[in-house]
Amino acid sequence: AQKVTQAQTEISVVEKEDVTLDCVYETRDTTYYLFWYKQPPSGELVFLIRRNSFDEQNEISGRYSWNFQKSTSSFNFTITASQVVDSAVYFCALSEFAGNQFYFGTGTSLTVIP
Amino acid sequence: GAVVSQHPSWVICKSGTSVKIECRSLDFQATTMFWYRQFPKQSLMLMATSNEGSKATYEQGVEKDKFLINHASLTLSTLTVTSAHPEDSSFYICSARASGSGRPNEQFFGPGTRLTVL
């Protein structure tokens, strides 16, 4: 069965600190996709990244970086030099290659304190 | 980029009334749309998968007679909450999967509809 675990329910950091959000997944599929979404207080999901299971290269986009490790079934997300605008709930999600459904983690609520 | 809209963005209704939420793909065709429900401080839970021209597929525990889904065209799916009760108050989010997309499993999410039942 597919499952996504975000063990960190809430995190608070002071502005300019780095923060890593953990994501661990379970799947029997050999081909799958992993996602990260940001959900600000408005509720709208903001797409951050999509990674397929064959691409284990780490990715960096500005202050955001992602570390995908199949050996540990983890897809962690790091925000460098955090800013107040980063405050939001972040969801990690898994999708099967041939399927439709997204399996969302329970989310991590990040608060960046000025 | 692909845009999905939802209408209304928020709605308040009396207990016992029905509420219709629309989900539209604005610049692409979507044979498949998905409806999620999110209670406060919780994750998104898939309610049903809506396929154009056919009956929706509901997840276990979701009452199909209470949450009516109609996907009448390639750009529109509707979710009707019938005889709404306070426990139906939630944030409803739709997503659309682009037809013939070169990127499998790419879904685009709508902005959500916040339903409050008094």
C-alpha cells in the first residue's frame, strides 16, 4: 500500500535559519512520482516540485532544495535562509505511475518567526 | 500554464440545503478530475475520481448519494453536497489531469472551496 509520512507536525524557526522538512514514503511500485506542495493560509496548493522515481538527482531552486534517496525512501525538502513568507503547511505526496491517485502526507506546518 | 478554477471560493449554507461546487479546467481538457476534502489542520483526502462521460468512482467511506459528482464535459466537473450538515463543513479541492499530457500523472489543483454549514 502507498503511504506518505511527514513526522514533523509543526516546526518553528527564526528567520534566516535553514530548515529541513522530512518525507518518508512507502510503495510497492518501481515507478512512481513524488511531489511537494505548499499550502499558505489562503488554502490554495502551490506546486513546488515533481520528481520521478528514476531521477535521484538532488535539485536546487533558489532557496529550495530537495534530497531524494530511494535507499531510505525519503524525499526531504530544505529551505535555506528561511523567510516569513515561507510560513505555510507543506505537503509531500506520492503518485503511482499508472494510477491517478495522489497520496498526501499529513503535512508539516512551518512558522518562520521574524 | 494550466489553470483550474473553482466556484464558489467559499459558501455558507443552512443545514439541509444542497450546495454545488464547480471545477473548471480553463485552458486544457481534462478527462479525469479529482475531488479532495480537507478538514482543518488535516491532510487532503481523496473523495472521488470523476471521469468525463461516466460515473464517478468513490473512495471507501464516501457516500455517493450525498456527494453527487457530474463530469459532463472535458472542462467541467461539479460536486453537489446534498442535504448538507455541519459535519460536511470542510475545504473541498478539485484537481484536473490533462488529457494527452506528455507528463503522466500531472495534476493541476484548483484554489479550493470553503464550505460552512450552519
